[in-house]
Amino acid sequence: MKTTLFLLAVLAATLTGHAAVKSTEEKSAAALPPVWAKAGPRERLKAVRAAELDGNRLLAERIYGIAVDGDTTVYDLALENDDVRGAVSACLLGVVTTGEPEFFEDGRVELVRAVRIQDVIERLNTVIKNTKLDSGRIKVESSSKRTVETKEKNIDVMGNAALPGSEGQQKVLAKRAAELDAYRRLAERVMGMKINGESTMRDFAIKNDRITAAVAAAVKGATPTAIKYKPDGTCEVTLELKIEDIIRTTKRHIHNGSEKIIISDSSKIRTFSETGTGTRRESENQSAESASPRAGDEPFFDTKIIVEQVVSSRPVVR
């Protein structure tokens, strides 16, 4: 009997605990653009996740820096190729989404990702020590210190993503290309670039002319100040980089045989701003498609190709 009463009491407590969690019903949100309403909730969730990761990547690039590697070749004063590569690898903690995602009619989605500056400082000030024990295991010891008060300030960025194949995807890809171009231009301006030029003249006429430019540097702390989508499908992104120069002045005073050294530091902040440009990504088969008619242009296009191949093949004709 006591056992039965105990089980009933436990069951009643469990039911009471569950009853405390009331179900909630989501209120009707703002009307979505037709392209997003048609895509369905799964595609929206996937796009939001992609935008979150894009925001995390932007935060990592601003806090830890992005390694920029660019190569440009000009042949006979015409651009032959221009490659820019950007890479970042970092561990972020405490990143959250602030506000609600914003969905656009062209298939884009934007959201704000933010991290507390204090969390970043604590992460950067953490000292990791690895000690190898006699057993062969590695003991990890960490210690951190707080030296700067930031009053709960945040670093925030705008993450972007889009529905696959949409107009918005072309826009955000152009925006990313513009970001890399702006990073490359900042690296060239601040850290310098390597230029190689070679020209050959024969019989008083230029035979060939080649220019190569290369840059390899890490850009840290660049902040976007403007993003502009243009009607021709290009995008312009302006990045601003502030560099603080520390000027140390040392004064030496000698009086009555005693020496006194006074050291004073002053800072000078220089601001660099560069605008990068990016455009749509061409499909791999775009050049081939523009040179030959598409299969959908003629109802018997595929059959026509097969017939031409059979007729022009002598073994088959025989």
C-alpha cells in the first residue's frame, strides 16, 4: 500500500512538473515575400543557418584577421587573370543573433551576429600551457586576466545568405567578391605589393609586355562602412582600417652627476579606406551556351545532333 502511494505521489509530482510547462502558439508573423513563402519553412531555416555562419566568418575575419593572397597578370596591357584568395581559421565563443532575420523578395536573407568585446578580450588573453606528463599524456593549463573594461559593448556584423539559384544568391556572391577585393586593396596599400614588369621591343615595336602583381598579408580589424548593390549586377563594399602608431619619446637628463630618463608615449591613428568591387558568378557552361543554341530553343535539337553525327560517320553509313 505504501509503495502504491509512493508511486502515485511520484506520478503526481511528475505530472505537475509537466503541467508547469505550458504550450505556446506562435503569433502570425509579418507576411513573407512570395519567393520565401513558396520555398517553405525548411529552406528558410537552411538559409538562416547559412547566414549565421557567414556572420561568424565575418566576425572571425575582423577579430583574428584574414590572410589575403592575390595575384594579377597583365599581358599587352590587358588583364589576363586576377585571383584573390582569403582564408581565416579561428574559434569563436559567445556569438549570438540579435533581432530577427530579414527576408527579401530577391531571395536574400540578412541577420545580425554579435559577440561581446569582453568575451573576445578574455579569449585573447587566455594563456594555454601544454605540459607532457611522464605517462605521455598532455596536461593543458589555462589562465586568463581581465585588464580592459568594455561596458558590455558588442562587435556586430551582417550575415548574408540566399535561396539557391535566386537573384539574391548572385547578389551576395558579388558582395563576397567585393569584400575580398577590398581586403586585397587594403593589404596592397598598407603592407605593400610586389610588382614585376617585363617588356620586349623589336624593330621599334612592342613584341610583348607583361606585368605581374602579388600581395600576401594578413588584414585584421577592417570594418565595412558601405555596401552598395548596383543595377548592373555588381556590388561595391567599402572597408575601413584604423592603424594606431605608437610614438615613444625618450628624454635623458643629467644633473649633478645623476642621470634621469623620461619615457613618454603618444599615439597617432591613421585611417585607410578602400572600396572593392565584385560581380556575378558566371556559370561554367555559360560561354558554351552562348556560342551554341540551347536544347530548349529547337524542339528537335537533340535529334538533329544525333542525325548529323550518324550521317557524318562513314562506318555507320556503310
